[in-house]
Amino acid sequence: MKPVDPEEPAVFRTEMKAEDVRDRGRLVETPRGRLALILDRPASASGSEAGDILPSAPRPAGKIMAVDPWCPHIDGPLWEGSAVGGEIACPWHRWRFSLATGRCTWAPRGDAEEAAETKIQVYRTRQSADGFVEILFAEQAKGPSAGQIPGQLGFD
């Protein structure tokens, strides 16, 4: 990840529309380097969690988040993992990371010590009026609606 540039915008508009992130994660180039846009779906009543294989819903509710694209364990592609209930799981070894703090929340038993020190960078997002995902780099950009996609607002 590139160091923060004081001239960097607080909000970065990507070339990705929110609707394009509904079915799978996407990679985007930003002033801070490459990031993955993922959709964090709410945990279902059946108790699904990050790492479970979930069928695609036509209009999934949830939040789009921007995260480091590579799992810090051994560089698994996080944009190909599943994000459910506030966690993202790497598709390779199922390491899970909190989308609130970036901290590792689960790793295989033998990796517990390494996992305790492992973290990913997480950024909130919002949708522009014309449907594009904007990444909020500035602390003051955080808010209760940050990350919501129109699926929660009747998005088609």
C-alpha cells in the first residue's frame, strides 16, 4: 500500500458502478494502490458466515467495502472470497477478517500466533448520485450511511 499523500482526495471516485459489485468482488486502482471492492452481505437467518458459499441474490442488500486485495497470510485473492456478516474470508485457507477493524478473526489452529498480528486495511464507501462507488479515505467521511448500496433502498 502506498503512503498517504497529503494532496490525496478525501473521497476517491472509482470507475466501478455499485451494481457491478453485487455478484463478485472487483479490483480498482486508487491513489493508495490497488484495492478490492466487495459486498458485505448480512448474515442470513440460517446462520451463514464468511467463508460459506452463498447463492447470488438478484438484489443483495449489504455494504460495499474497499479492502486490501491480497490476504496477508499467503496472498490469496480477497476479492474472490465471501463477505458475510461483517467479515471477509480468503478463498484459499478461509482466514477471516473483520470489515470493521481489519483484524484477523479466524485462522486455522496452527496459525493462531501469526493471525493475532495480522490485519488488512478496510475503507468505507458510498455511492455517487450517478451510481459509481466512491472510497472514503478521510476519517471525517465516516458516517452511518457509509457503505450502503441502493439494494437497501429499492435498487433494481
